[in-house]
Amino acid sequence: MKTLYAFFTLLLLAGCNSASTSVAPRSFSSASEKGLAIGTITFEGDSPVNDIYRFFYGPTSGDKKFIKRNSGKVMMQSGRDNGRQFTGDFNNNRTYLFVIEANPGNYAFNQYNVLDHIGPTGMVRFSKKFAIPFEVRKGEITYIGEFNFKDKVEEGSPKIFISDAYSRDMPEFKKKFPQINWDKTIDKTVTSGDRGGGIIEFL
């Protein structure tokens, strides 16, 4: 599905309000009313193919207000100072940390889209629907895995590979967000879900 950039893209940038997915809360403990779901997104290749990547998630149950309030996206924008470049947290800037703070419940990443370039002729492309399920528990931190994203694959081949990189990723969370006690994080890397016709692969 393709859509002209213009007004529709501005709506996408402003939509899906939620707690920030690029920073952790200033404080978090077992007494917190909300929970955290964390993980990483890694891109293959030496430079981004697109300017913006958005990975959408939301509750899989609850009333309309709850779903709207707790839905959101993880978004990455490539650097443009010296041409397209990754701006991630580690792994040669190709791996990004994400932190989702939300009310307790069952959630899933369900779609992604990409903007090929910023400008009046930019095109937004949406993936098929899929489900990478995870649970948010009150006062708990849950690690849900590394999402390895491949920009260039043959038609019908997987685009996102979900795997366990807990031991590699946790030191990076501690380094970037030292205000949180990450030692209590529970490793619940997602191992199954709706593959969206083959675009998701659980390792």
C-alpha cells in the first residue's frame, strides 16, 4: 500500500500518542502502577534504505479508551547531515533501545510502515498485519527480544526476525538509563505469534 507523503504523513507523525519509546521513565520500581516492556530493534546494512521507520503496538483487549490510551509506536529516523545514516544506541549505531511504559495488559506489535524519504514526494508503505505479543505487568520490567529488521529481502521472505539478545542488550539499558534498576528485568523474549503471512520469523 502506497500513499503520498503530504498531509497523511503529518497525521502519522502526530498520531498514536503514548509514553515515549526512546527514553525510560525518571523512576520505576515494583510499586509503580504501570509496567515496562523493553527490547531492541536492529537494522541490517551499512545505511538506512528509508528515512523513517515506525513499528506500531497496542493492547489486544480492553475497551476503546484503554486501547487508544495505551497504543503507540517505536519510531526511528535516519540521520541526514552527511547523507542517510543510522543513529542507534550501539552496534555501529544500527541497534536502537526501546522502552514502552504502559498500563498492565496484553499487547502486540501489529504493523510497521516506512517513509522512503522526507519531502512532498515521499511515499509511506505499510506492512501486512501481524502480531508479536507481549505482556505488561504492574511494577515489572519485561524484556521481549531483539527485532532484527531486513530492508532488502525477496518477496515472501521474512522481514523481521525475533530473537533473544538479553545478555547483550541489558548492559546497554544500564548504561543509557542508570536511574532504573534493570537487574530485576524478566527475560520473556517472544517465541511465537502471528507471522503476518511470513514477514515475521521467531527464532
